[in-house]
Amino acid sequence: MDRHEHRVTDVPASFSERQRIRRRRYFMIMGTCLVLIILAWNVVRLFSVPIAVAMTLVAAVLPPIAAIVANRHDD
């Protein structure tokens, strides 16, 4: 559920809705990871290898963060 969306009741979001949101966040983070690695070693390395290595290090940190986001319980 979007934080800007207003609910009529205080009923919490359903499990399937929360799961859909967590899944979307997971795939967004993992997609970012994939884009960083592809750009780093196909484009950026032609201009600056240290920046490509830094991008790869950032991409290496993203999968554990994605797993934490996907498995977080919103109680």
C-alpha cells in the first residue's frame, strides 16, 4: 500500500497485499543490483575501472538488503 493512499478503515492490509509489496521491493532492489553490474563492466569500465569496482561493491551489498526487505514482518 502506498503511504500516500488514505484508508477508510483501520483494518490492516491483507497478507497477500503485504506479500505483493515486499515482492515488488525485492525485485526492484535486485533489478538495481543487476543494472549496476551490467553497467559497471560493460560501460563504466571503459572510462574508469575504480568506479566500476565501486559500483560492483555496491551491487554486492544489495542482495542481503533485498532479502531482509523481503522477509521483514510488518506487524
